Amino acid sequence: MSGLSHFDAKGDAHMVDVSDKASTARIAVAEGHIKMARETFDIIHEGRAKKGDVLGVARLAGIMGAKKTADLVPLCHPLPVTKVSVELTPAPDLPGFRIEATVKTTGQTGVEMEALTAVSTAALTVYDMAKAVDKEMEISGIRVMLKDGGKSGRYEAV
């Protein structure tokens, strides 16, 4: 399993040992979007959803998702997250909302998974809160845009 750090020499899954890595400032930014019918977009954007403030609830869900990543992804290290921000921006061209999450920590491993989980959880929450009016919403484009800190250095998506 060359190149895949979550597998040992026998091919068994394991948690990566980060005990010898330096504790450094880490940051990750992820993005994604949820596309929906124009009417659904208008309902959410105008604050007319029967379940309440869809974007506010989705923002909080994204933050909670980042904090619970190690509970959801089996081989993730539990990390002392020091900052999580989740922004949902109207995108009338989709129509839908673009989602961006920024996660920071100081530790021995990065926070890419936490940022990805924040975006995913926020998008799933929008879907959950609006599915009564639009079951055809589409979540996509979830990816890491930036990661910095640690031995592997800086990565920025093109």
C-alpha cells in the first residue's frame, strides 16, 4: 500500500503515528456548494423557510461537524480545534449557496478533514431543512482549497 499512510506493511488500516511530528500552527480551507431550484433558493435567501433560519442553522452545524470529525472518520486524530468559521454565500447563478469553511489548530497533524466535514455538514443541513420543498438539490464541489503548516508545507488548489 505504498504512499497510503493509513495502511501498515501488511495492508491493515491503522491510525498514523504523529507523536514524532512537531506541533505547528495549521490551517485548512475547504469549499463546496449546494444547487437547488430557483424557488428553493428564493425561500432560503429571503428567510421564508418554515423550519427557520436555514443558513444560520447550517453554519452552526458546520462548526459542530468540524469539532466531531474524529467521531465520524475512523482514522482521524481528535484535534484541539482553535477556530472554525463557516460561510454560506448566495450564488444566484447556480442557483444555490457556496460554502466555505476555515479551520485552525496548533498540533501535530492538519485540519483538512475538519474543514471538509464542516462544508459537508453545512450542505447536508441545508438539504435537510429544505427537502420538503426540493428533493432534487445537489451537493457537489467539496474540496480542499488551502492547507498550511506542518512538514508537507503549503498547498493551494488551482
